[in-house]
Amino acid sequence: MSAPHLPLVLASTSPTRRELLTRLGLPFECRAPHVDETALPNETPAALAQRLARAKAAAVARDCPRHLIIGSDQVAVVGDRVLGKPGDRARAAAQLALAAGRVMVFQTALCLLDSATGRAATRLVPFEVALRPLTAADIDRYLDREQPFGCAGSLRSEGLGVTLCERMSGDDPTALLGLPMIALCELLRAQGVPLP
């Protein structure tokens, strides 16, 4: 019988991340990480996602001193433009108009922090989505039904966002949903967490 692992905490209030982690059948709790998500000057999208994943885990670790904390962050990029969470319909429409007919790259970072030792492991998992050309009417219909105002790049791929896509490519489809489960399983196994 293996030694018990530290309790798991997901540093997120995202229902999608919660549902993904639930698939592993492990007990965990969710805590809201209060982190400023503003990019630093000249920070690359990949570096931003990694920094925020670590910051989210560290923010929650202050109240969870003997836990394994899972932090994750996602940044969407079209060309050289970072598309964060739009927050409202006008910004979402502008993001989708910019991305129409182009490739959107989602940089999803993951951090597993052992708050007992302070050791953290991070992974970055990119995923590409090619959007089909979109009319203003396509965008309006999508926003009417989906309202993806809390999603990076305004693309809720687990919902109707898939209707906007021509193709998707990457090593881990769950990275697109905001929590790269293949990388997470690797990190959890390294911490002695028993997985199937």
C-alpha cells in the first residue's frame, strides 16, 4: 500500500477545470486564487501563462500549508496579439472578428506546488485552433447563445465554440479546456499520487 499523498487543492473557480479534475476520481477542494492577471512589459504569452499558473498556486498555498496545489492559466494568441478573457460582449465580438479565418494558439500553463516544501513543477502545453472565416452574424449568433465572456479568446470549445472552428491540433485536447490532464497526471504521479 502506498503512502498517503498530500490533499489536493485546485486553485480555480472554473467549472470546466473542476469537472476535468473530477474525472481522476480523487478528492480535492477548490479555492479562488486572487491574482492580478495583467501582463508584465514585454512578457511573452507563454511566460505570462506560466507566471500566472505559479502565482495562482502560490496565492492559494498561503491558506493551505500542507497540500498539493494545482494552478493553471491560459492565454490565447492570434498573431502577436494576446487575447485574454473579454469580460463583455463588445470585446468578445472584437476578439472573434480578429481571429476569424486565422489560427489562435492557446498557451496553457500548469503548476503543481507542494506547499509543504515549496517545490513547484510547471508545464506549458500549447494547442492550436484554426477558426473558419466568420461573418458578424455568425459571431452574434454564437455570442447570443454561448456568452463566453470569461474564456480566453472568447472561444468556449467545450460548447458552441466548436462551430467556429476548422481544425484543432495539439498533444492534449484538455489543454484547450484550461487544464492539461496528461501533464497533470505526470506531475501527480511524480508526487506519489496513485492514478489508474
